[in-house]
Amino acid sequence: MFNDSLGIAGIDGTLERRMRNTPAANNFRGKTGTLSFVNALSGYISTKRRQPLIVSMMGNNYTGPGRDVTSVMDQICAMLADYDGDL
């Protein structure tokens, strides 16, 4: 039930426009958070081998645009979803 309350990357909520056309789309379920010069992303994702991972990232006190920080977070999620090795 808790999982169902989280946004899905590329599908809905605050993640609707994020991670589209990546292995994380329709895979990452999570929550975003923002404040001035702070971006956070936490949630759950599965690797190619369906190994579950818990993810939590925060960009704090950055000097560039917030979209640069969220872009890096999205790329990390895509790499984790595309991972095909053992944990």
C-alpha cells in the first residue's frame, strides 16, 4: 500500500517528467523534495536482474541551476536500473 502512494518515474506525480525514455522510467518509485538550493530524491528501483535497491540522494548548497542537479540524479537512477551485475 505504501509503495502505491509514491510517484512513478515518467508516469505520475512529481516524477512524471523525469527519467522518461530511460531504464528507470516506470521502474523508480519515490519522492522528491525541494528547498532553496536543495534537491532530494529517495525511493525504490530494481536492477535488470530485478534486484531491489533503496536510493536516497540530496544536492545541497549548489551554485548552478537545480535542473543540473536533478539531471544527475536521474542519470544515476537510470544507471542503477540498467545494472546487470550481482549485488
